[in-house]
Amino acid sequence: MKRLLKYLLIILLALIFIAIVSLLIFTDPDIPVDEIKEKYALNASKYISIEGIDVHYSMEGQGPDTLVMIHGTGSSLHTWQGWVDIMKDSIVTIRMDLPAFGITGPFKNRDYTTGHYLDFLNQFFEKLDLSRFSIAGNSFGGYLAWNYAVTFPGKVKKLILLDASGYPSDHSVGVFTLAKNPITASILKRITPRSFMLKNLKEVYVRDSLIGDELVDRYWHMARREGNRQAFIDRVNRPSSDRSNLIKKIQRPTLIMWGDGDTWTDVDHAYLYERDIEGSKLIMYPNIGHTVMEEDPK
């Protein structure tokens, strides 16, 4: 019996050793922010200090109106590049990397509640001396956009919601499920294969032909910006509540843009927004996924 227990202990220790070695070999290390800046900062990139973090943003274009654009989970301000290229001669465009994402990186206090994000956005707008503007948001960015319009209605001229989150759903997305489990979350924080990022993009896009190496690398590297993986886990596990009852309070002219191939946010939710926002207009785009502005900027 003692000999059997000894062999079992040896096997257990061997398995632990193999697991540790595997983690060391296959771990995808964090990327220092300076390396991320060198590779992905734009000619128009600027930085502004809010709550002790350097927020990456750009302000481009010219015209009588200003459009602020807010990206979704796991993304960055680069997601709006097509829109900026198209509109820069007729409108001022402003976009930022939200805390927890892109070059900006995590909140120092690790508070990813809706209230804190809205306070951050308000500080950002005040520092840029923006008193009235239109606002567009995709996915989680759309959620923040409509919540901001409800909370600060006097500052928002018009609202654009692109595959925006906001209504309760039983639908689960793989990467979010992994982040909610303590065991898989600890792995996700250390191991983020490029193939995993490619899989996520294929879920987000309908047209796989648009998913090139440059796109995959950018999302993969941004996810591994130092602190971003822990921030993603913190944000997914934040205290949250259903705020969809507030959507009916939106009084701004609203355009709803949705890809009919969206597998991350329920397509039916587009019609709920149209129902609940008085006077809103819905455009459903065929053969497009979760990020309308990336798959077809025009």
C-alpha cells in the first residue's frame, strides 16, 4: 500500500511538473506598453491623463459637427479607421482606447462598473472642452454611448448604436465564459494563442476573407498589452445590473446599425432598440457581423 501511494505521489508530482513546464513554455507574455505604442500609435495619436493613466485618443478632421466613437470589448480606436478616412473632410472625429483596452490599459483602481466608465467619459469630454457632440458606439461601446445619453442628455446631439449591448440575453460568448471561471480565467491571463484571437474574429466577422494577418496581430497584441488581460477578466466579473429599462428615456435622434450575421449580440435586440427609442431608425446590414464599421465602413 505504501509503495502504491509512493508511486501515485511520484505520478502526481510529475504531472504538476509537466503542467508548470507547459505553462512556462506556452505562456504568451504581456507586451510592454512602449512596444505597443511603437507598433500601433497613429500619426494622429495623442495622450491625456485621467485618473493617473495616459488615455490614448485621436482628434481628426474638420467641420461644424463632432462625432465621438467608442469601441467595444477587446477592441481599440483602430476599429473606426474606415469611418475616419471617409468623414475626415466633413466632420471632427474623436476616438479613444477605453480603459482596459488598447494602448490606454487598465484603470488603476480596477473599477469597471458602468458608473465609473461614465464618469471617465465625462472627464475625458470635459478635458477636451466638448460641450455638445454626437456619439457612436459599437457593442460595449454602444452600451456606454446610450447610457451616457441617458445620464447627460444635454451633451449629446445624436446617437448611433452599432450592435450595441444593453438588453438581457441568455446567449453566451466563449471568451466571456472563460473569463468568468476562476480556473480558465487564470489560464486566459497567461495563455492567449494567436489562434484563439483568430477564432474570436471569425465569430465577429461574417466575411472571413477580410480577416488578414495584420488585423489578427493587432487584436492579439492589444489583448496582451501589459495589464489588459487582467483588466478584461476584472471587467467581465464586475458587479452589473439590468439597465435596459433606461433605454426608453433616450430622447436624442438615434440611428441603429446592425449586422444580420451578428453572433455576439442578439440580432433581435436591434428591433428592441427601435421599439424603445422613440423616433429611432434601424438599418439592418446583410451578410455583416458584429462590427459593421469594420466589415463595411462605407
